Amino acid sequence: MKVLIVDDNKIARTTMRHLAGQVKDLVVAGDADSAISAYNFLQEHPADILLLDIQMPGMNGLELTKNLGSKRPVIIFTTSLKEYAVEAFELNVADYLVKPVTPSRFIQAIDRARTIIESNKEEVKMNDDEFIFIRDSNIVKRLSVDDILFAEAMGDYVKLHTPQKFFAIHTTLKTVEERLPEHKFLRVHRSYIVALHKIDTIRDGSIVINGKPVPVADAYRSQLNRRMNIL
């Protein structure tokens, strides 16, 4: 995985290079001392992960994240300030590291980024009511729609959960809802679509599927009761 280090502090960039050097599958593609320099670098040299400081002269790290759009690298913020954490996670970043960063915390963040990257390699294409074709690198795998437990909206992505793993798709929940077979799936929340035949129990305002709770919004409750023939 290629990583770009962005920080206006030279010592901080050196520290991040050292930490990155401890991870076998991580290659430092370069470093930048400003968000503008990082933006320009990424136009010519794609990276998988961005280790990004927040407070920098000119454009800050949050603004860079927004300007990179949906095709951006997986972002891990590295900052000495805790107060930006909520805003940062609203941008669907992988992690938020507060300096000084320990090796174990750094590895944990990289592991999270790796999981996202591996999921994003799997390109999903809806075909008909019975199958989804998943592209993993150059291999196309056929996945039965019946294996899908529920779909979960996560920012610019939708996670399709199966008993074994999940697949992250860069799309909207509305698009997924339109393509999944209506007779098998139902939207129960603005962020969730469930497979009706996979529901184990309904209690305390939640559906339980394969041991995982899924919230049910009040606006969808009556429709769920009708579809489940609940009296």
C-alpha cells in the first residue's frame, strides 16, 4: 500500500516515515509540507493512504479531505488536537491519531485502512433478482442475493453484510434499494435495508439478524409489520 505523509512539521513527517517503515506492506510514496502540495502530488501520483495533519498554513487537512472528493485515498488524520475528532469522523476517515503516536496505535490505524482498501477492491454489479457479481481484482465472483443479510449506509459507501464478511460499495443506499429484489428486502431505517427472510427476532425497536441488531425507525415500522404479517 502506498502512503503519502502530509504535515507542515518536518520532525512529524520524519516520525511518520519511521512508523510506516515498520509495516511490511506499507510504502511511503512521498511527503508534503502543505495540503496544496499534497493535492498536487495526488493528481500525478495516486496513493492508497493519506497520513494527514489537520492544522497547516493555508488549506487545512479537513479542507483537503473535502476537496479530494469521493476518489480520495483512505485518510488517517494525525494531529496534536483532539477537538477536531467529531468533524473528522463525519468525513468518513479511517482513523484519528493524536500525537505523539505510539507504534501500536499506528499499526491499529493502518489495519483499519487496510480493511477498507481490501473491501473497496471488490466492485459490485447488480445483475438480476438472484445474483450479485463481485469483482475482486481481476476475478469476478458470483454471490447469491440470498446470502445478503442487510445493507448499511456508511457515508459515501454501502456495506453489504453476509454471514462471512461485508462488501463496501461506492454508491447510495437508494441505488442498492432499487436494484435488490423488492419481494426479499425492505428498508427499515434511512441507513438500513434488511433481508426479510433473514430476520431472527424483532425486539426493543430493533431487528436481530445473525446476532446483529439493526435499528427500525418509526416511519418504517408499520410497513415492516405488514410485510412480516405481524398482528
